[in-house]
Amino acid sequence: MSRRFLIDTDTASDDAVALVMALRHPAIIVEAITVVAGNVPLDLGVQNALYTVEICGSNVPVYAGAAAPIMHELHTAQNVHGTDGMGDIGLPLTGRKPAGTDAARVIVDAARSYPHELTVVTLGPLTNLALALLAAPDIVPLISRVVMMGGTGQGPGNVTPAAEFNIWCDPDAADVVFRSGLSLEMVGWDISRVYATISDVESAQLRRLGPIGEFCTDIQRVLIEFCREVTQLSGYDLPDPIAMAIAIDPTIATDVRNLFVTVETKGTRTLGETVVDHLGVCKQPGNVKVVVAASRERFVEMLTTAMTP
């Protein structure tokens, strides 16, 4: 049975792989892709999304959204993914036109058009989704699931000791989303680091699968160096793809806990931290399904299938 997705992305190298996974999956209808500034400035994110849709042979519409966080200036992650966000390998990432420029309205319209059917998958800062919620809070009960790549369920951050990039980039938007009452599922960077790191040997195997495999692995060129030097991984991790895998097949998440989670919006050292109440000391009901373990084997299988002609 087909399922309807709306994907919100700050399209860089791992986002593109996640888009490939959804666009090429036979059971997923991607109703729209909305783009937010984050990994790269908005115009680059839009071009990267349009290019990825094109190489997948898809006609899914791509919409531009927020060009900056709600209350902070934009800090990108081009040091992680390359100046163009796609590994700086010389891809033709110019000249394509989005279907529109009001991503928040697209999210609202999709939720109202497909009540209780729509899964929203967020791969970047939560600015577009927060703006949609602020404009139309009535959509909360209409959205079936929101699967977020963001935060950390347990363990360190990747942009500060406490915070993961997507939440840190726009903590105020994240705060709106986490307080909204949406059915939230959080796939944090801790899951990627443990269960979605691709070794050099595995990357070479994926690349040999064909043109899509070549695209998905070649665009990780800058990320490989960042992982080696900064996050201290052997290979490269794919946070957005494992979030997408869990959105497509929830059983890939092998340990999920309903916990109370808040976002730090004021901290000097902890801005953007996802504060997860593992022990229930806040005496608050859980508002987020936090993924704390996943099947690496099944994730790699799904990744392989997505790249196979």
C-alpha cells in the first residue's frame, strides 16, 4: 500500500541520498519536497534538490522555503558537505526552477489535502515546519507522523558538545515543533554515528551498483574528510538516510522510547540541545518517540536497494 510523504530538506550530500531512497521506493508517493536553509544557503539547497529529483527521473515538485532561521542568523555546514553542499565534485547545480517559494503553505495544504495520511520527514532545520504550524495550528492532528533527523537521543552533539546541527541551526523553530503536539519521531545523530556509518569498502561496493550509486557516494567526498578529522569516524555517516529508512520502515528502529524532550533556546553553552528526560524526572508525559537503536544491517540493505538499477 502506497504512503504519502512530504520531505523537508536543507539539501546537501546526505540529504540527497535520503531523497533517492524515497523517490525510488515503490511504496512511497512523495507529494512534495520543501527546502530550507541549513547545510547550505537556500538557493543551493533548492538546486541540489532539483538535481537529485532529475537524476531519479522523477517529477516531484520542489518548493523553496525559509532562507534563514526564525530568530538567528544562518550558519551553514558547508565545511561538512562542500561549498555546493554536494562534495564539490563539479555537478551542474544551476539553472533549475522550483515550483514555488512558499514551503510553509505547501506543508499546510498537503496536511489539509491528505488528512491523517501524510508523513512529514524533516532532514534539516525545522524552520519551514514551524512556520507552517504558526500559520495553521489546525494541521497538528491532520499529520500522521513527523520523522525528524535532528538532535541526539543520547551522547554528544556534532556542532557543539551539546547540540546537533539541525536543531542548533534554528532552536526556536525546533522549540515550536517539539511543543506542538505533533506525533514526533526523533532519529538523532547518535543513531547515525553508531548504525549508519559507511566504511570505505562498503562505499566502494555501493558505487559499483551503477549511476545512482556513483552519485550517492561521490557526493560524500568532503564529508569523508570531515568525519575523519572532526567527528572521528572511519568512513562517513548518513544521518538523513537512516531517518528516511525508519520513516519508510519503522521496524528498522529496534528500540524506541516515548520520552519528554525539550529544546534549549537560551543556553550559552547548550543552545540547540535536545534535553531528553530518560528517567522521567520532569514528571511530564512523553512528547517524542526517541529512537535509541536501529538495525544497521537492514539500513544498508535498504540503501543498497535504492541505488540498484
